[in-house]
Amino acid sequence: MRNRNGRVIVYTGDGKGKTTAAFGLVLRAAGRGMKVAVLQFIKSPERTYGEQLALRRLGIEVHQLGAGFTWTKTPDVHRQALQRAWTLAKQYVHSGQYDLIVLDELNNALAIDRFPVDDILSIEEVLELIRTRPPSLHLVITGRAARPELIAAADIATEMTLVKHDYEQGTAAAKGIEF
């Protein structure tokens, strides 16, 4: 099943729900027989995440390609992981094999300021990928701090606004809710 009008969808903002919204689309697309892949730019394959377990049970490809939070490893480790993730993302997008691809936390990767990343992952390259993707491919990009250029290139952009989160009171992340 191929839609000839692939959309670019951006979920951004400081509120919870960006990845969750993207996975809602993943489930909807998979339910309609579409071929889907999820590439996670920050999450590390060293950890297990609830979405990874569920999507794999449903036969949906999901890959954790990052090195975790930027303060957990050296800049070189993060840069190498980002470079591998970006290379794989371009291969997946241009393969023509998918109807929907989620580039989860790509916005977070673009916003890294603890060390340089623009030489291996730039907004210009992301915009080029959007322009050159197969016309039928739906591309979903998540993460905080979406660049204005990316929002302008999107067909749909939603900003999640934080109203209240118990993190503010020191509550730890809940298994099944945050991971």
C-alpha cells in the first residue's frame, strides 16, 4: 500500500508525548499494512525500552542507535553513534522499502551543544533528506527544540507543551510510562 503524498511530521516541545505520538502513527500505519521502521538517535542499545519490546513483538523494526544522554559517555562516543545513526537513516529513507520512518529524537541530536555535531549531522543535510526522500514516504521527526527550518519544511508540526510533570518534584521515571 503506497500513498503518493508522503508527509513530513514533526513532534517537538518540552512536554511529554512526542515519541508516544509518533508510535501512535507507527501502530496505525502497521495496522494498515504499511512497512515501518523506527530509528532512535539518542537511546542506547545497552538499555531496554518498553516501546522497543512492544514494537518488536508486532514485527516492527526499531533500532536504538545512540549512546544515551550526552553526559554519560565521551563526545567521541556520541559523535560516532550519531554518525552511524545518520548514515543508517539516509540508507533507510532512500531505500524505497518503507512507507513510514520515524527518526526519533533527531531534533535532540541536532540541538546538542556540549560538543560539535554539525560536521556529521547538520540541519542542511536533514532538509536535503526531506527534499530527496521518495515522494510516498511519510517521515516523522521527534524531539525537543525542533529547528525553525525543519518546522517550515514539515507538513504537520505539533508542539507538546509541558503543563505539569512529577519530575519537577523529583519523582523518578516510571517503567512503562517513560521507558
